[in-house]
Amino acid sequence: MELVDILEPPTFKKSGIAKPRNEAISAGDWIGTFNLWIVQTKPISSVIYQIRSPNSSWAPDLLDVTAGGHYQAGEEIMDGLREVEEELGKKYEKDDLHYLGRKVHISPDVHGHERHNIVEIFITEDNSSLSTYKLESNEVYAVCACPINELIKVHTENSYSFEVEVVISSGDKKIVKVTKDSFPYNWDNYHFKIALLAQRYVNGETNLVYY
């Protein structure tokens, strides 16, 4: 049974209470979450997206953060790297990651539970082939490299879409169409903001902050 720390507003520090994750979600408790965005600069500037498994309770079949998940009880901010290894088979060191900040995320899952997450956001660069990703198929259906320029267009231009090749957990490849509806709902335009930050990151800017 996976336990999570319950965070207490307004500071969202650990309250000292831990609950089973499903119980905490059902109760609408605030839970800490880790997000890592992986970007590529070669062959073109891109953001690596995962496509969620159709069986996932969160955002099934949609494009979402490269790797992410809830912190387990007792974990600290950098322990979210566990999620990256579990979902993608990738190992990074804390010095490989750049911290962008934290966000409030509220959104319903497929069971109708309104999830309340405090998300710690990181970004890193990895130009290795998508074939090096070892996907946890129960959670991740596929990964793809979405060109940053295309992401910005799909979030800003009405009815814009683009096609991208995805690598499925089985190793097979196929082409999928990406539209504004391909991403899970976020009240603060999360995916658009990440595309803009990713563009600045690959351009060599520092001191980037999510807001």
C-alpha cells in the first residue's frame, strides 16, 4: 500500500499525516507531485512527451509530462527521480536537473475524483534516441519528440495540428496527430507555458522560473 504525505495549505508543507494514496485522492487532500520535462536540441529542438496508457486513471491516451508521479511518504524533492526510472527506464543525477518551481494543479481523474497536487517542476536535456527509453507499459503507452515550434503553434493557433512519430512500449512506431485536445486539462495553460520555457531553455537562458 503506497502512502503519501498530506500537505497543508497555505505553505503546503508536510502536515505530519500520511495516508494511502487512493484514500488521499478520494478525500481531496493536497499531495506532492514530481514532474520532469526532457528536451532535445538535436536534430531539432523538441519536448519529449509520454502518451499515457489507455488503462491509466490519469489522462488516458493523452500527451503528458515526460515523467511524473506522486511522492511517496517520507520522500524529498529530488526523490522524484524514482518516477523517471520507473516510467522511462532513465537514470539522471540531481545535478542534471534544472528546477523551474512549483505549481498548483487541480483536475479530475477518470474516476471523477478531483486531484489536488502541488507539482515540483524540473527540466533537463537528453538527446539520446527514443529507442533508449524503457517504458513501463501499465502507465506509459508511448513517447514522442514534439518540436517546440509546433507545440507553440498548436497552443496558439485555432485548429492547428501536426503529426509526430511515436515509439510504443513494444518498440513499434506509428504516426499520431497532435491537437490542442491531445493534452490533459490544466487551468493555468501548463503545457503552453512549458513549451515557452523549453524554448528559452534550449536557447541557453538561465534562471528560468515557472509562473
